[in-house]
Amino acid sequence: MIPQNEPGTMRDGAQLSPWQLVTGGAVQEGFSPDKIYDALVIGGGITGLTAALLLQNAGRKVIIAEAYTIGFGTTGGTTAHINTFADTSYNDAMSNFGKEGAQLFAEAINEGCGLIRANVSNYRIDCDYETKTGFIYAEDEKQASQLNELFESTKRVGVPVNYTEQVPTPLAFKAALQLNGQAQFHPLKYLQALSKAFVEAGGVILENTKIDTLEAGDEIHYGLSGALKIKARNVVYATHIPPGINSYSLRCAPYRSYAIAVQLTNEVYPDALIYDMQEPYHYFRTHVIKGQKLLIAGGNDHKTGHDEPEKAFTDLENYVRDNYPVAEVKYRWSSQYYVPADGFPYIGQMPEAAKGVYCATGYNGNGMMFGSIAGKILADLIQGKDNRYQEIFSPSRLKPIAGFTEFVKENADVAYHFVADRFGLQETESFKELQPGTGQVVEIDGKKVAAYRDETGQVFALSPVCTHAGCIVNWNGEEKSWDCPCHGARYDINGQVLTGPATKPLTAVHPQAKQ
């Protein structure tokens, strides 16, 4: 039986990722409400912990406020590939930002990989870190042509790559590339080691501390969590996407990606990182979990709140079974990422916010590298240091041509869901048609209700109107969450925010009772 979390615990969904089997982060004390910290880092994923540790080691006083627990969000749901390439191809990077911009992009990715490698070495982190060879293969002539473009642009920015005739995959292919120096690791073991080093250096971590409001001042900012007030000279939103209504919701599109970990009937597990060129593409690697080798496969990405998660998992499993001798599916889980309009992440001072308020978002599916380099960029900016990547990743950049088509397409889609989701909802006279463990947006007495029935028969009824921008949420039956198809906000069965950009919960509209 595939393990699941209780809804809303341990990570931002009901499906258990294999990384969540590791428990016990750093224990910290020492928060002082009277102290003015040099930096308040909001979010305890790879971006927040990397930035916080670098700042603390540089002599700054830093506090991390995590709404849930370390690694609760996307870092705890990654498949943990560490690459010298990214979902934004170097060819696209050249088209949008020129040869120099693409070169800096490649160097930033490489430096992000290097930061992880250096931390593993310097802190002697036991996180299953292993260097691997990467392979990308094309299955037909069209893909082979695209692969050649990838080869040429990757060479032009100085990333080592070559053609190969050998790929550890059972699938037939027309052509393939080999990239040495890739890597993989256990993301939560890594995060927990960073949190331990951060606390030992004098940093403070507050888990289960959701910053509800930021009161920005000229020199001091105040992060409010209930009655708690944290004072800081600088604030970093390491929250995957900044909360509230801002330009990032228009410039970044939310996507969900799916992963399964399977045991094979034989021991022929690939000792490599492998990627096909389908759209969306699939990716594979091997990891030992609880002493058992497992093949980790991912793909079938789609916009959050759009396609059926159940179908995405089924299609992914069928694809793996068609090509690998699967004995058993041990884990399956999904995660969220944001695709930036012009292909580059947004890292730096928020243009809409007061001076000293920073963010990092739009990593596409490459959060391990970009989260790491983002931590370095933000730490440098807060210390008043120039960083060679600050301009190309600046949230203030404006690229009216690069990314314009994606900008229009994604926001037309948002407008469609804002209107269309208010019509065509299935009508029902009561909650009685809801089966245990299922949710649905229904219409009752002329009102639309987001209703979920748990396994005991208890009904949780909420307003289906996303508190971020007013779109109608959809039920995610796999992760037991309400997902917004417009900007990616997600809520648990009680209506509490799992992931931003929403800051307020869905409103309860019906008493919780068995029907």
C-alpha cells in the first residue's frame, strides 16, 4: 500500500514522498522579541536555509520563520536532480537574453550545483550525495533535431556535452547526449544538516510560525505572526512565490509535477540521470530508500488545478510499466513549481515592496540549483555586495519581447478560469453524494461550496473562492487539497493555506458534521 500523510501534515499534500521518512531537525532556542535581526527569512526550504546560513556565517543575526516545518514545501517534494542544464534551454536563453545572458545563466546554474557540493563537503553532510552522468535522448527525427539544437547551444555556453551511442535505458532512441558531472542527493537530509549548522552558528528557526503580515518601515520591518512580532532590517520571501497580489502572479505560471518510486523485478537500475524529450518530458534516476533500490520516475506536468491528478499519476505509472519491469509502486507524490514568463528566475529586491524586502521565485523545475544560487545572491545583496547575477535575475527587469507570448497565454488562461469556473458546476441537493475521501465543488441552495467528506463521514464545507484573486478552486484528490487554477494557491481540507500566494484561508460555510 502506498503510504500517505494525514491531510496537511509533514508536507504540502497527502501523498508521502520518500524524503519525509527522515525526521528530527535542529532544535533551537534564543528568539528575542526585543532583538532587531539583520534578516528575517520567511520559508525553510533550500532557498531560505542557504541564504540564512550564508548570512549567519558572515556575522549577521538571522531568524527563519517557517509556516510549517523545514522542508514542508517544494524542497520536500523534489526528485532532487542536480544538473548543469535547466528546463529553460540555453538556446531559449540566448534568444531572450543574448549570448552573454545565456553564459551567465549557465554559470549561475553551475555555481548553484557547486554550492550544494561545497556544503556537503564542508559540513560533512550524509545526504546520499552522488555524482552521476546525465543522458538526454531523442526518440524520433523531430526530437533528434531539437536535441542537436540543445547540443549546439549547450556547447556555446561552455557546458561540457557530447553525443553518445550508449544510454542506460530500455527504450529505443535515435540520438542521445551525455553530460558528465551531474548529481543527486536526499533533499531533506541536506536541509536538516543546513538547519543544524545554521543554529550552531547562532541562528534562530521558528517552525509553525506563519508570517501573516509584513509591516514595512524605512529601516525596520515587522513580521507579524498572530501576537508574535519579529523585527528585522531585511526580509527575504523564500516562499516559492511571494504572497499577496503582485506582479509575480502574472509573470509566473504554477505547474504540478508527478513522481513515483518503484521497485523493479530485476536489479537493472540505471546508475545515471536520464531524460527523454517528450512534452512534457520524463526523467529517471535510482535512489536507495530504507535499504531498497528504487527507480524514481517523474513527469506528466500540467498547470495547477487544471488536469486530473489521478490521471497524471496513472499515465506516469503506465508509461514506466510499459518500459521497465515494475514489481511494485512504493511511493507516489507530486510537487509544485513556477514557470517564469521569460525563462529566468526572479531573484532580488522586490520592486513593489519597501527597500530591504527581497524575493526569489520562478525556478521552473530546477529548484535545487536555483534555490542554492538564489541564497547566495540574496545573502550578497543584503550585505551590500555586488553579485554578478543580480541584473539578469532582477525582479525589476522588463523584457517586453522575451516571454511576451507566454505572458499573454498564461494570463488569458487565468481570465478564462476566473469566469468559466463559475458556471457548469455539478448541482446536488446535499452532500450525500460525496463518497468518503473525496471532494467536489457543488451547488447547494444556489450557493457554490467546496465540500470534502473524510473517511469517517465528516463533511468539511468551504467557500470555493480563492482568497488570493477570487478564482474558483478545484479538488486535488491525490494530495487532498483545494488547488487554485489561476495562480497556484493551495488549501487543506480545513481551508488553511498550504502554499501561497494566498495569505488567508478559505471561509468555512457549513458546520463540520456527518451527513
